[in-house]
Amino acid sequence: MNITRQAETLPYDQIPFMHWGIITKYNFTSEKIRYIPRKRWDPLSSAEIRLYDPTLGRLIPIGKRRGHFSYVSPVRGARPEPQTPGKPSKDVFKNIIEGRDYAIFITLDDVRGDNPFSVSPVMLDVKKYRAVTISNRFPAMVRHIDEEIEEKIRKDIEDEYTKIALGINLVTLPTKYYETLSEIPANDLSAIIKSMNVSIDYCVEEARKRGIDLAPVYPFFNIGFMAGGSQPRLHSQVYIDLNMDGHGAFMENLLQAFEEKYSSGYCYLCTSRHDDRIVYENETWMVWVTSSPRRNFHLRLTTKRHVERITNLGEKEINDLAKTLIISSQALDRLGVTRDRNILFYSNPFGYSSFFHIFVDLIPFERIGGIENLDSCRVSRYSPEDVAMELRNIIEKSL
């Protein structure tokens, strides 16, 4: 579906520097080299990934890393003024939805739109759809760069620990206005998840055509200013890393944990009943309070069927996920938990053959202290079992 044929298009030579992750010979100057997004690995908290080679009888580096990295993207500072407590920002998505501002539409509901690598922003009225996925206008990664300037830029930027940050940043939004998961109808939240999933598959498919066959994918919601939300309208985001240079420390821990259980012949998420910490469950999903929370009131959701990637969810699983997120969010509201929250989706990176079972973390915002920043640990003020009991009571009374 080529939607640019039916909409006003922004000419290629008029695209501002790094808008939609686009760098061209028209918008790039040598002074802008410092503003090109970089992916930087921390030399003190990252290491080469080494795999065992049975023919050599030793571990062999595979040219990829694991550990801490940063996307250094100064262009992110050029975004519309973010919302602050008592001063919500303008809903910039309204003009996009009504066809009065440019966007690159990757999916319209669950129908593919323009190519994820498109360099043709359009103005298109999309109010008739429930949800649309667009390329982020102010991304943390480069999505397109003219070949004639790419080699010189790489020479000026890249070293052992630094690369141009290549990837696709997506935003999925409902065409009707909502601010939290507690207020959105289930069918509109389902539409967001479906649109997001179709766009992820589309991006991965097009990346493979370009020789990129390994792609960690990070879907999430930032809800509220304190949780990183720069726009008041509810929306999901996806970071698709196309650098093929490894993955972060938390993902490495997940892969190793799943592999440890798999080598013992089982999947933890398929078999554990989480003792008395279950909060809610339906035919396809369950929710529980984590035994070692990353924040107080940290909830975890997973499918009852073994599913490795979010894009493998079936229709009923998507609809049940939407209902589960809404019920969980409303229960936290009634418990008095802050409405600033992160919803994090964990799934097997594309191209990886690792054993994995998807799950979702619902994490309320909370200020953290020194020990939490020193290492991967948290100090929890509430017993997970007590939190689960209170939430169960709230949900049982509301259903």
C-alpha cells in the first residue's frame, strides 16, 4: 500500500536534519557531525559475547557485545516541549491524525502502509482508523543516510566502542484521545497492540532485505511525565536496533536464565504458579506481583501458551492482553499507586535462536537511591504477597 500517492508529500531535499531519522546530503553539514546519534558501549560494563566452538574446544568471540550501552542522540532535545507537572504539553499527534502535519505511516490499524525505510513524509487524514503506527519524528537512531556521505561520517565517528546508532523508532497511537491504560476501551488498546505488532514484523522483514538479520526489539509505553512520557496522549513506542552488535545486560541475563531452565527441561513461565502472588488471570494471560520487584507494586504478565515473540500473539491473546492491562492498571489506581508507569514488553530478539517466553512488566514510577544505581538490585518496601492480596481483593470486587 503506497499511501504517498494519495497525500501531500514533503520533498526529500526539504527534510530537516535527523527528522524521522533521515540524514541527507541536503540537510547534513560538517558542523552537524556531533548531533548524529551514536550507540556507545561502556568499556567498563560491557564485554564481547563468546560462544563455545566444539571443533576448537574453546570460546570464540562473535564480534558482538553484551552489557551497558547508550544511544547518544542530541537531536532528541529538539522535540516539542515535554509535559511537566501542572503544565501538559500540546498534543502534537492531533495535527498528524487530522492530516495537518507530516508523518511516515508504517501501519494503519493492522494494514501495512509505507515502507519502514521510507523517506517520504506525508500529510494524511487518518481519523477513520482506530490506531496508526508512525516513524518517530525525533528518534534516538538513524533510519536513513545517503550513501555518498555515509562512509566519511563513519570514519569520523566510529571506533571500537562507538557506532552510528542505526535503527527504527516507532510510535503507535490511538486516533481517539486517552491518557492512561485505565481509561482506554479494550478494543482501542487491542488496535494499538495489533498495529504495533504488524509494524514490527514489517520493519524486521524490510531490514532482512537489507542484510540485517539480527534485531533486538524493545516495545514499551511511557505513561506520565515522571515515567518519561513527553506527550500526554497515550501511545506505545518501539525501538528496533539494527546495529547487529549485541544486546544489553538485562537481555543477556534473560537469555541466560531461560537457557538455564531449558537445559533442565522446562520453561519457568510455563510451569510456575508464582505461589500466592497471582493477581488476575483469564484464558490466555496471568498477572502476578514479582517476588523480587524492580519497583514497588511491580506487576508481571505472561501468556499461558508458550510464545517467544510479541508478534506471535493470536487474536484472542491480543484482546485478552488489552483487557488484562486495563484491569491491572485500574486496580493499581484504586490502590493509590502513582499513575506514572512504564509498560515493558520482553520478547526474543529477531534472528536469535534462543529459548524464550514473552512477558510484560508493569512498573510504576518511583525515585530510587544509591544502592539501586550501584548495581542491579532494588530495595522494596512492601511484601509482594501483601500487594497481591490487596490487588486480588480490588479486582474481585470490580469484576
